[in-house]
Amino acid sequence: MAIKPGDYVGSDDNEATMTVVEIVDDKALCRWFVDGDVDGDELEAWLPIASLTVL
């Protein structure tokens, strides 16, 4: 299954549920909330698509 913007993903390196915002080449821009708290800080990072699993 191909990962696409809007998917919820996880990785072995990050226990948070992340949202894919954008895909460029072999990387996905992912956003997630620290400690899963939607009132907390939101983080984002470009992660290798190969390290992600669709939830």
C-alpha cells in the first residue's frame, strides 16, 4: 500500500501517530503532537517513506 498525504502512519523510531502532510521523492513530511496531547506542541519532520507503516 502506497503512503499518501492524509494517511496516519507510525514508525519504529517514533511511537507517536503521525499524519503525512506531503511526499517528495522518498521522504514524507510528517506531523505529530508531543506525547499525543493535542494541546501540546506539534512537531514535524521529513522521514524516509521506507521507515513508515500505514496505521
